[in-house]
Amino acid sequence: MTRISVFCSRIEAHRVPARLLFAAPLVAVLTACATQPTAQQHVPGFAAGLFHGLIALIALVASLYFPIRIYAFPNSGFWYDAGFVLVFALNIVLVSLWLLPKLGGMFTRGH
């Protein structure tokens, strides 16, 4: 069997509903219509994005109990997003590196 026929047989085995094939592009088109208000004075910028990215995991847990948001709105746009995503990703990497040895030891010791 060629690779194409194997790929096609896998698609046949996992039939994707036709509605899903039409819904995905429709959702993409509709979300393209979303707008954000214009930037205002004294809105959070890059430094605030860095700080909010740093406390995002704590704020996420706190948002379950208190009416707070983990993401400032309205913000200054790209630079706020860049700072937030940069530090948030670093947070996730550091937490993962901290947890992996602890979880790995749990599985390798046979507990």
C-alpha cells in the first residue's frame, strides 16, 4: 500500500462529520469579524504584560474564588500580549521542569 492509500484508509476509519468540516471555516470567518476598542491612555503595556504573565497561574487559581481576570483588558495590544505570552510560557516551562522529576520518580519507584 502506498502512503496515500494508508492515509485515506485512516481518514475513512475516523469519519469526520460533514458538519465539522463546514463549521470550522465558518467559525474562523466569524471570529475574524471581532474587534477590540481603540487604545486609550494609561492602559497596560509591555511591563504590565510581563508582570501579568508572571502571576497568571496564581491569578487563574484565584479567579475560581474571586472576581478577578488574568488578562488586562483593554490593553496596549501587541506589546502587552508579547510580554504576557513570553513570561507565561516561561512560567509553564519552569513549572514543568520542576514537576517532571517529582512525577518521574513516582512512576519509576513503582508506587
